[in-house]
Amino acid sequence: MGSLSRWAVRSPLKAIAAWLAMAILAGIAAGTLGGTYNNSFDLPATESTKAQELLGEIPGIGDSFNVATAKIVWKSDSVLSTDPSVAGPLSEMFNEIAALDSVDCVVSPYALGTEVTGVGDKCPPASPAPQIDATQIPAKTLKVMAGLAQSGFSVDQKVAYGTVLFNTDVTNVPTADAKALLDAIKATAADNDLVIGANGQALEFAGQEPPSSEAIGITVALVILLFTFGSLVGAFLPIISAVLSLAVGQALMLVVASKLDVATFAPTLAAMIGLGVGIDYALFVISRYKEDLDAGVAPKDAAYESAKTAGRSVFFAALTVIIGLLGLFVMGIGFFNGLAIAAAVTVVMMMIGATVLLPAVLSLLGARVFAVKMPWARKPKPYDPDNRVFARYALWLETHFKWFGAAA
């Protein structure tokens, strides 16, 4: 990476243009060759897989592993759930939910005794109810049996439940449809003084905003960098370098997804790893650059020195992370392979950003990297590398290496 970093420092505009061209090509590749994320969690030769295969042999059970469902439960504080004042609003709500594009059927307890199991064009036909003498079955057993079907009433008929059958798997249920379902439930409950609840993996993120952990992490990192460098520009550079490199890495992940099984949570995992190492790598380079500037080194020479020294540390740190991620191949589980390659590609982009793009920007900006000083920014101290805390610690460690070597 030394010759490449040297070229980036000597020709910063060309290096930035080359990096932008690479980013554009990655975007084009993602748009034309990119695959789709999928949750093919195959765990061969495990007990859970064997159990799932046995369950899949039971008619009607195998499809339930792939098709998304949501359970709706309701009650009224004043009347039974079988009362027309409850059945009417709930039936209207079921019709509204069944009209959604991703819904095949809403299995309703109010459809008992009819030819179909619920509301919707693709509801399965009703099967004859089993003849059971409830007087011969303990009350606790009756309660358990009441919850096994896709719809029904509690033993005392105060609580009822139904099931929404989607026509796709959990990961592909449109967020708009899931929110529309929840909105219909809230409106029906509010207008008719009912208590209605719904749950299911398909609704997991429908009632809340998407997680913003990445934004929180970036904000915290920015605050720390502002206090560390005392400069607005210097604080933003590691963030910008990491975010731009992450964007290219995310595009390349789609290309990886066209050849390997990459889970839907892979972009989030790669973002967590990428932002962590990317900001860290950029901080290595900028910190060394600042030290050289404080020592009176010319900006271009300082940029090259930081790329040559800190850049070497970045290269080996990234290589270590990549080897660790590729170690997932040893497990022999297919979806881990896709995760490993996707995350490794992101780390590679972070390394390139810190050793090529960032030195070019440092060379281009010069001392302006630390412009827009914060009120708490300190004036640089006289540069004395041998009198720093870690330098003194290293010297002391060298003179007592036998004791520490024996203890280790």
C-alpha cells in the first residue's frame, strides 16, 4: 500500500477522482449484477434441522415455516366476544385487512359453521369440526385446546382470536401493509371500546421506527472527536471517510449477494463493523498527521509519513479482521459464508478509504484539516516524542521486560 499511498499524496485530485470512479463502478455493479438478501438459514446435520424436517412431513405444517402470520386477539369489557356488537366491527376490520395485497386470508372465529375459514379470496375451505364432549375434558385442557386453532373463542367466550395469513414470508411483508393492519386494529378498538392486540414477526418493526443505532454511534464518535481534535473539520474527516467507504462496501455486498446467500441483517452487521473499524483506521492516520504538523513537518510530507506509518498499522489491523471474519468458513454453514464475505468486503473498503482517500484529502487540505477551532481547542505543545507518556512507558517496559515476560 506504500506506493499507492505515496501516489495519493503526490496527486490528491487524481486519487480522489479514482476513488469516486471506483465508487460509481461499485454502484453500477450493484444495480446491474446485485442480488437480493435472503435468510436461508440451513444448519445441516443439527438436531433442530432434523426436527424441522420431521415437522415438515406433516400435511399443512411445512408451509407454516415459510408463510408469515399474525395473531389478533380481542375482548370487550361489557359483553361476550360472540355478541353482535363485537362481531360486526371485527368482521368489518377483517374485510379491510383481507383487502391488503400481501394478505391471503383472515381466519375468523365468526366464520365457524360456514364453508370457508375466514375472510379473503384464498381462505382454505372449512373442515368438519371434531365431535368432542367438553364435559369429559378438564378445564385446563380445554383452555389449551382453545388456543391451538387459528381462530376461536376462550372457554368463557370473553376473549376471541383470529389469524392473518400473508402470501409471503416474514422478511418480505411490506411495511406499509403491516402498518395498515395495525392502524385498522387501533381504529376499530378506539371506535368500539374494544381491547384488541396483534403480534407476529411480520409486525415486528411495523409499529415503531427502524433502529437508529448507527446514527447514535456516529453522533457519539463525533462528540468524542470534537473534544479530541478541537476542530470541526478534523472531527468530521474520520466520520466522512468511514461513511463513504461504508457506502461503497454496502454496494459491493449486493454483488456478493448475487453469488452467495447473504442474510437480510448482513448490511446492519457490516455497518456496525465497518463504522467501528473505519473511524478507528481514519483516526490512526489523522492523529499521526497532526503529530507531524505540530512537529513542523510540511503538510504533504506529513500526509505521506502518516500514510506510511499509521497506514501500515491500518493495513495489518484490517488484514487481521478479515482473516478473523473468513474464519467463519470453518464452520461449514452456508449463510455464515455470505456474512463473512460481505463483512470482509466492507473492511477492505474501510482500509482503502483510510490509506488512499484520506491521505489524498489530507494532502489537499494541508493545515486546513484542523480549521474551525472549537473554544476548548488547546495550542499545540512543543513536540517531544521521547517525553510522552507512552514513550516513557515503553522505555520502562524495555528495562523490565524479564519480569513482564515471565508474568505473561
